[in-house]
Amino acid sequence: MRLGIFGGTFDPVHYGHLRLAEEAREAANLERVLFVPASVSPFRTNEPLSAAEARVQMARLAVQHNPHFEISEIEVRRGGVSYTVDTVRVIRQQYPEAELFLILGADALQGFMDWREPYLIAHECHLLVGVRPNYDLRKTLKQLPEPIRQRVQRVPMTPMGISASNIREHVRTGRSIRYLTPQDVIEYIQQHRLYREPE
């Protein structure tokens, strides 16, 4: 099995995430993509996050119509700071025969050497890197050690310019988030009054 792993805080998940996952799935002929909501991102320990349950549920709603996508609660169940290397180890135990692919954006690749045990991650997983048009990946690749560079596969991305922080700001200021994230996610945000100023 060719299995994609796509981690993030997903607060909230949006069309940019979904499109990257779909383009990575197609580019690497993946059978499945696991969306793995983080418990706490090691790079965002000071940022307030929505409850894990809410982020998992929004992700579940977003992927429900794609038979290749599913949600993994590995990091949320584990709790604490979520390190990709720990998740990769667990998935490797669950799927010993699978070929693993880690899906990430070009910006994440720039900081990849700051991750915990990057060599082990790259040994276990191909790195599917979403690249926007006109983005020069060569500069980033030059800064990476050869064993990691060899594991990178470029995935041309449809530019969307959607960010979770932008969506949160839209909600907070009462602006529409239609067409930024699936309708089911929008309804969940509205029902649970996420991202609003405390009353």
C-alpha cells in the first residue's frame, strides 16, 4: 500500500489542505491519505488552539466524501506535543508493508531540519512537497543534506492562498467564509460558535 500522512493543526481544515492532499495523492498514486490532526504543534506551543475534538470533527466532515481520505486520531489520543517522528513510528508499526509518504508544504520543508529526528522521518517516508507556481524549490533543496534531498518529490499545487488563521479572523470579524472550507465545516463552526470573541 502507498499511504500518505498529512499532519497539521487543521484549525480549521480548509480547501487548501484538501487540494494539497488530493494533488499529492494523484502525484504519488496513493491509495489512502491519513489526515492527522496534531494535539499540540511543536512550532505553535504558545498559540491557543481549538479543542482537539472540534478539529478532528471538522476534518472528519471535510474528508467524508473522498473515499481515499481518512482521519487518524493518533496524535490527539497521545496528547502533549505532537512530533511527526513519533507518529511515523506508530504508523510504521500499524502498516509494516506500506510505502509511506509524508505530505507537507514547501514552507515546512524549509524548516525540516529543525524537526525532531528528520533523518529518521526521511528514511521512513518519501517527502511529498506541495509547490506553488513560480516557487523555486531548488534554493530550499540546496540547504538540505543529500539523504533528505533524495527523498523529496515535488507536487505542483493549485495556488489558493487560503490560511486557517485568515478563516479564524474572518469568523471573528463577522465576514463570510463560504468557499474557503466545505459547507459542513462552516456549519460546524457556526453551531459551536468557534473563533468568535468571548461574550
